[in-house]
Amino acid sequence: MKKYGVYIAIEGVDGSGKSTLFENIFLRLKDENFYFDVYCPTKIINSKSVIESIYKRFFFLQNNSYFKAIVYAIRYYKASSKVNWNADLILGDRSLVTCYVARWKKWFNSVFLTSLFVNFLQPKIKSPDYVLFLKIAPDILKERLSGREFNIDETPERSNDMLIAYQEIQSGNLINRLKHVKWIEIDADKTPTTLTNDVMEIIKKIINDEKNFR
């Protein structure tokens, strides 16, 4: 039996609306007085730390995939240490799943090497109990990405690679640390209000089901 609350992560390709949905759900949870905490592993906690200062100062390091992976691994651990894992709900803006997606089959098209790399850098990071995966139509995704400021990681090509990785991870049961994860696909081609309402109902049902199961 788990000794911590149910951990639900919002996942999806760049441009699918993860951050907007996360912020809206956060506000709704507060308004409805849920006992919850959040896990935002990719956000900077201490911008003045040595590793973050080096990463920000030297542009070429931002394009070095290995150094970038180390920076994000540190962010994951720092964020994890600040979470109240005993809350009824831990809401994640991305999760360990994102780490596997970002590295998916980068070396010799190998799932084993992907898992080995991520597990070496982040051996103790919790994987989510549930993943709410945002699905979005390709034409809408392309329109959203075109309206963003330039980011080398946010392109239609990159989003397509991420989608393939998500699909293979979800359907293939290929990574031991993610085998227990329950995936729920969410149609993200909706207004923010409608999407928030739909996801809130899903979260409430998950929490109730988990409480009854325990």
C-alpha cells in the first residue's frame, strides 16, 4: 500500500495546453479546499545556484543535451524534496514520464539505453499513479506553436517525435518504473473552461476511487 497521496501528472506534447490547464486546475483545487500539493519538476527553484547560473550564462550549454539533462535532473530532485507527498493529491505539471519522452530512443533506437540513462540520473524520482495525457489535433497544435516565441525545442517536428514517444511508452509497457501508471487520454481541443471542468471531474473521481480502494 502506498504511503503517500495519489499522484496525478498532466502530460502532453509542447503546445497541447499543459501549463494553462495546470494553472486552472490549481486554482480550482484551492477554491474547493482540496488537501493537495503540486510537483513542478522543470521549474527553477533557485536561479542563483551554481548549476543554474552556469546554464544560463553559457548559451552553448543550453544546446548540449547531456548538460541539459543534468540540469533538469537536479531540478527534479529539488522540486521533489519540497512536495508534501502525504497530501490527498499531488498534482504534477509534467513528471518522470517527460524524462523518458525527451530521451526516447536517442541512442541506437534503444529503449534499454533510454531507460538506463534516465534511471541513472533520476533513480529515486517517483513516477505518477495517473497520467492525464492531453490529445490535440495536429492543425491546432501547429497553429499554437507558430504563435509562440522561437524555442528550439518547440517545433512541429519535435512535437511529433514526442507524440510517438508517448504512444510507445503508453502502449508498449516498456519501462518498469512506469508499468503501474494508469493513462487517461484527454481531448484538449476544447475551451480552457470546458477542459478544466472535465479534468476536475476526472480528478475527483480518481481521488474517490483511490480512497475507496485503500
